[in-house]
Amino acid sequence: MTTQQVRKDSDKGYTWAEQMVVVLARELRSDDVVIVGGARHDIPFGAAMLAKMLYVPDMTLLTTGQFVNPPMLPLEYSGHTTVLFSKEADALFGGYEVFEISETGLSVFFYGGLQIDKYGNSNMHFIGDPKNPTVRGPGLVNISFSVTAGRTYLFPVWHNKRTFVDKVDFVSAVGHLQGGDSRKNAGIETGGPVLCVSPLGVFDFEEKTKHMRVKSIHEWVTREDIIENTGFEPRWPKKVAVTKPPTKDELELLHTRIDPHGIFKGLSGRL
């Protein structure tokens, strides 16, 4: 993503990070059981909070800080696992239960990635030769959610050819493997990635090939931007939709209750 594109998103009255949060929030359902956590979880946490506040109050939210339906406190730079949750959360569960849940499955999990490939496989471990990598990532505490969660959503906070690659150097979180029926043939019964939501657009996966496909592009983005910043050729629909921008109500909640400290604006201004 270029500096020029960052300026363009700010001209719209909202940022690409806020657009990503809104797209993910609209995907969540009342009967979902969602767990949020990890080294970079402000965007999915914001999405889960927005969904519960505005659309699906009955959705069950778990945190890797081991709280069930914690209070909707503003996002913090510290990682948002404050002990204040314990005062009003519905319940507290232990580390053992985190791994138990990962084996039995839940509705939704979110993944970022150093690399994401055309079939939605995500790499969070390293780039380059595994014996002498050029980049070391945070890794992944538990890979089980990528095969046991009912559906997963990808939220890369960079959209460039270094992140969107033809084939990841290492599969940390399983996507659609080699495409087609390869995930099913590997014995994985869940559906895998549904969407990849990036600073430039929203992508889904073709029904038969499971190849990444453009679903919509954000309103400051062009087709050429996608092509120039993606390390493979995504599939294109006959007519390219524009991502529905945040509503007034969504932005008000983001600015006043979810992110009053401007974490999402900080993300968008990093270039």
C-alpha cells in the first residue's frame, strides 16, 4: 500500500483499518462463538466489539486472555487483555480450556500473516530459507483453530507483493492448501477461509478452484492498484463491486467507544 493510497483513504473520513473492521463486523452472526487473540488482534477485536454493540449482541466472544463476553472496553495499545475484564465478564476459563476449545472447534477465528497465498494459506513463521530466514515472524501458538473453526477470516495489514504471494514459504495456518478439494482430501472437514480483507479490498475464494477472487475494492482503490500490489493474478468478477463504506453509526461507535485512542488511525498513518 502506497503513501498516496493512505492519503486517499483519509480523504473519505475513515481509514483503511476502519474499513477492514467494518467488513469483518458485518460477517459475524448471533449464534457465533468467536475467539480473538494473538500478537496482532486489534482489527478483529474491534470487529467483534462493533458486531456485538450494533448487530449481534447475543454473539459469544471469547478472548485468549481467557474471558467470556468481557465488557466492551476501549482498545488499548497494551494488547487489550486488561484485568478489568474480570470485573464484568460472564466467566473466566483457564489455559487448558483454550486448547480444548481449539480441538473441539468454534465458529470463527481470524488470522493475519507475513505472507498469504492465492489459496488462503497464511505464513506467520519466517520468510526465506528456514535455516537462514530473512524475516522471523511471531509464529503461531495453536494451529488447531485453522482446521477446527467453522470459518476463518484473513486480515493482512499490508497489501503488497511481499505479503500477497503465489505460494507461502511456510504454512502456519491452513487455508485451502493447493486449491480445489485438497483441503477436504487432507481430512479437514471445516470450510477454511471465507474472506481475506486487506487495506485495498475484500477477497473471497472461487467455489471449485478455491483460488482467491476479488469480491470488492475499497472506494479509493483501482483495479491497477490490486494488480500492482499482488504477487499473483487474483480472479476477477465480471463487474467489480466497491466495498460498502462504514455507516455513520459504525464510525460513531468506532471513534467514541471502541477506538477513542486512535489505534486504527495510527495503523493507517504508519506509511
